[in-house]
Amino acid sequence: MQAPSFEEVGLLNTQILWACFGLTTLLGWVMQRTHFCTMGAVSDIVNMGDWTRMRVWVMAIAVAMIGFQSMSEIGLIDPLASIYASGRVLWLSAVVGGVLFGVGMVLASGCSSKTLLRIGSGSLKSVVVFAVMGLFAFMTLRGVFAVLRIQTLDRVFFELPVASLPQLLPGLLGITSDYFALSFAVVIGIALLIWCFAGPAFRQSGAAWGGLGIGLCVVCMWFLSGTIGFVQEHPQTLEAAYLATNSGRMEALSFTAPMAYTINWLIYFSDASNVLTIGVVSVLGLIFGGFLEAWRSKTFRWEGFANTRDTALHLIGAALMGVGGVTALGCTFGQGISGLSTLSVSSMIAFPAIIAGSLVGFKLQMWVLMRD
């Protein structure tokens, strides 16, 4: 097969970015319309005992999981090319980063994806959260916190021969691995879907279409990045490559590190080596999707900080999310849906840590209110 030319690769790269923008615009519209939010889901459980929004989240995970493993089984994507496919499990980074992110998203009134949606609906304080979070995420990727992270947390890990449960279990159970990954994902996915629809409030609310739509957007993103964006021989390197990704590997959706990449792209816009990526475009797409739904539903309104305490809590929360999201290798969306769709061991450690952190955040928030 003849290698594509520079012009063909450039055209394909542009098409991928436009497709990503359209897909994340749709995602932002769905999330805004269904009030999809991890912090909100946990808050509903803690304060009202209502599991409806959490069931939407779990349904999105189930749909994304079945879709990812189905595409892997028929050869559309290579699961080993995913950014989550590493046998080195940085468990301490996942736990510490997850807890920090969880606390931060409560103090900042929402996770990274919710912050972007709120920017689209007119929240000026979310613009501040975005700037601070992106700054601290970049400091944790390449700056002062990166040195600290690499020299401490990232040195604590354990090695696995494979990165995900479907790849690991056949060897442990002594069974053949043919179709095991897909079968395992389908069984787990169906069990999660049964749990979701077991809730009367979930069935009656019509929220299922939100979980389905969000899960399918993640599946489409895996296909866009891992199939359409894959070239077997890049004309510049003469090696296989995944186009328009920051990592050079197959990516889905995550919104913490991409905030840092977006700020970097805006600052160094005139630098020819500073190019658009899926991560940057997904940030812009989610904001635009949130704006479209807020405008359509007439819920767009300008919002600022209520007082000094509100400002301080949001600044602290933004900083914690920036550091935690990068340290844990993903946010509630990156680890909680994209990562779990691959059944990554690391994601299975990071996501519960984020939930635990959010519970700590609620306690801390309550303490602040009671003190005042």
C-alpha cells in the first residue's frame, strides 16, 4: 500500500479536527441538556438519595465499554495503541491525583467538562476556573509540579503483563482469550445497564437517551482517532502514526490536559510548530455545544463570583483539579468514561479515588459553611 503524501495527510488531519469539533459540539449539547455532571450526580446521592444522574453516568460507561471492545474485536481499532494501554500501573499517582481532582471539582462547582459547559452558558467564574486549572495542569505536565510528580508519586507502581482486565484475566483463569474481551465487556455492560434501568426514576425521567448519546460520542471518538486518524506510514517519519493527537497514540475524550494544551495553543498561536490537536478542538467544541443548548433553552446568563470566599474556593478547586487531573492521567471523563471503556486497571483505581475525593470535598465545603 502506497504511503500517503504530505498533502493527503494534511487534508486528513483537517477533516479529523472538524469531525472532532462537530462530535464534541454534539456532546456538549447533550451534556448541557441532560445536566450531565459527576459532581452533581454525587451531590444528588449525598443530599437527596437520588441516583438518577449517576445511572446516566454508568449507562454512558456501559455503552462506551461495549462499543470499544466491539471495535477492538473486529479489528477497527488496536486496544494496545490506546493511551491507557500500559502495563505499568501508577497506582499512587492515580489515587492521590484522583482524590485531589475530586476535592477540587466540588470546590470549583464542577469537573473539567462541567467547567467548559458553564463557560458556554455564560459563567465568567468558570472562565477563571478554566484559566487557573489549565495553568496548574501545564505546571504538572511540564513545569515545577511535573518534576515533583515524576520524582515522587510516579516512582510508586506495579507492573502487569497487560494493561486491561480482559487481557489479564484469561491468563489468570487459564482459559483461551478468543472473544474473551468482548464477552467480558458485554456481560459487565449489560449488568450495568440492568442496574441503570432498575431505577424507576431513571426510567421515568427519560434520561437514558443522555447516557446513550454520551457513550456513543466516546465510541465515535475512539473510531475517529484510532481508525480514521491512523496512517500506516507517515510521510515525515515513515512510521505508523495517529494524527492530530497530543500523545501520538489513539485518544478519546479527556478535558484536563487539553485545557493546558488549549492555553499553550492560544499563547503560541503564531508558532508554526504549535498545531491544533483533538484535545484542543474538543475543549472548543464542548464550550460551543454548551452555548448552543443554553441559547436554545434561554438559560444563557452571565454569572460572576458571589463574594471573596466563593472566589477563593473556586481558585483552590481549579488548582487542585489541574494538578490532580494530570497526576491521575485523566479527569472524570478521561478516566471515568474513556479510560473505563478500555477496562484499564489504572482507570479502575483512579475513578473511585475521584469519587472518594468528591465526598471529602463535600465534607470540607460543609465545614466551611458551618464555620461561617
